[in-house]
Amino acid sequence: MASQLRHYRSGAVVHQYYDHRTQQHKRQKISQEEMLQRYVSHIPARHFKMVRYYDFLANRKRGSLLPKVYNALEMTVRGKPKRPGFAVLRKGFQGTAPYQRILCKGWLHFAGAVAGEYATKLLSDRLHRTAKKRWLQTHIWISAPEKWVLD
């Protein structure tokens, strides 16, 4: 838990913190200049690059050096876990059967797959086909001769 500012009066700052050595909460009274110096000391210089991992854990060398470290320590390399699929995610999120329709309780059936096309293009093609089908349905019956029209 971070320290908490408890009191401020006439240039003196009192804050409470947890001392891990004694496992006790303590209060400390310091001047406002000292408080600002402590605060500013945690701000890195401009254009300073923060480094979290270095040596064999650095992103650039991790792929080539980490397997060597595992071999030297006689450890097994952990693989990436498999990502959950659509069915597992939907079952966990909604708590329903993933391929069951919500309203009519019917089941979805696989109709086909198209590889290499983006979803937006597939959707626009589908909307275009639907609009064309509706246009044909309305215009065929209107312009058809009387003998073709069904009663």
C-alpha cells in the first residue's frame, strides 16, 4: 500500500506509510521542500527510455537466448496456451449454447466458408444480393403479364 498524505500545515507535511521491516504503520513529518524532492526524484529525465527487461529477457534477444538459458538450466520450454475458440468464449460470457438461436431455440447449421475475404466485403456483397433479390421480386410481379400472375 502506498503512503497517504494525512496532514499539511504551515510548510510541514505528515504522511502515513507501512514499514515492511517492522510490519507497522508509521507517520512521518517532513518539510514541503523535502516532500517535493522525493516526489520529483521518481520522475525520469526527458527522453529517458525506461527499461523493464534486459540481457536474455529483452524483447530483441528473447527468442534466441531464452531457449539457450532453458537448456543450460535443464528446464522445459513452456509453449503458448491455445486460444479459446468462439464456442468456449460465448459459453463463458453468455452462459448459453454457442450455436443455439436465442429466440426460436433452433440450432445454427454450417452453410459454408469463404477464405481470403474481409468481413466488410462479405457483408456488403450479402446486402447487395438481398437488395437485388427484393428488387427482382417486386418488379417481376408488377411487370409480368396477367397470365403469369398467380391468384
